[in-house]
Amino acid sequence: MRNLLKKVSIIVMGISILSLFGCSDLNKQTANIIEEYLSEKYNESFEVKYLGERWGTKSNNTVTTYVKALDSNIMFTALMDKSENIVENYPEMLLMNKFASVFNKAIIAEGLDASSWIRIHLEQPIEITKDMTIEDYLQKSNADYIHVEIVMKNDKSITAEKLKTIVQQSYDVFNGPSISATYWIFNDDEYKEVNDKLKKVANIDPSSLESYEYHSMVFVELTENGFVDSDEDINKRLEGEMNE
């Protein structure tokens, strides 16, 4: 197991608004405004869990909040300026969850324990609505590349064949485009710690995982021409031989 340099993690934990905000009337007021706005817009219940960057400096005229949709259990961000204009990414996070569920089904089918999240590379930006399906999105966006980050529990049964099958099954569901997956494989204690945190975050940056000790990191890519790497290379990465 390698010793990794500790980096400042950007993972933001979902913390009780009352315990975090204390008695700040301004913070409570901000949370109430955002919760009421979202509830009226989407006809759902929301709870502001955390306040991040706040106004008060020359370069910052907004406040960033991390919000949980109580019905779908999805975390997302909402930014509000001093005029109470609000920009949020709830539809985008809902859509990414739909994509992730496809990979998660394939993971479960292989008998593995993992969670995933998605990044998509677009040729052209499109408006994402709350009810947008994967099919609608791929058709309208002309996305040519999907990347998934997967946090996986180390298991002796993990093989190159299983990791490729997960990607292949998802590729078949999406009917293209090209897919790549980065598997971050952790031993038991680290896996539990990381996965517990990932369930509570609003935004994810893969670099935050580098602050943890992972057993191996494996990259698998599938294009219309087939898999880029051989089983031999993938299995070497599984053993940590090509991660230095």
C-alpha cells in the first residue's frame, strides 16, 4: 500500500443546517429563501444542508448552498446573489443519477460492491430538464464520450473481464457513445470511509480520492473499435503494477 500525499479534500459533507449555522439569522433566512424557491419550482421538498462560499468580498457577490432533495435523496448546489436570483443544478444531478444507475446495475450483476458517478463530454450544450431521459439527452446533445468514476470495494473476484463487462453492458444500453471508466479500488476500511462520504456530497472531483489510500486504480475504455487495453494490462493495474 502506497503512502499518498494528503491533499485538501473538496468533498463537502451534508451537515445539519442547524448545527452548522448556529444562531445566524442571515444563514437561516438564506436557507429558507432557497428551499421555498426550489419547492415552488419543482413541487418537491428540499433542505439546505450546508453553506459554502458566501458573499462579503469584492470578488464574491453570491452564496453557495448545498441542498438535498428529500424525495430523490440527491445532493446538488444552488447559488444565490444579493438580489435573491438563484441558479441551481438539480436537473443535471437528476440526469447524472440516471446514467449512474445504469452502471450500478451492471456492477451489481457482476456481484461487486461499488458506487459510480458520471461526467459527460458534450459537442454542444443543451438545456436539461427535470424529466429528461438518457435517450433524449444523448439524442439532443450529440455527446460523443461518457466517463464514469467508480469507487469499488476490493474483492478477489475482480477481474479484467468483469470490469470490461460493466463498461460493455452500459455501452449497449446507451447504444454508444464511447465510454471510459476509472475504477478506484479500496480495501475494506478505506472503502467504507470513502463511500459513506460520497453518498453525502453535492459535487465530486476525482482528485479528492487521492487523499485516501487506494489499492489500485484501473482505467477501462471502450470505443466503436473495441476495448483500448488488453486484459493483461488491466489485470496488471488491478495488482497495482502500473499505478506508480
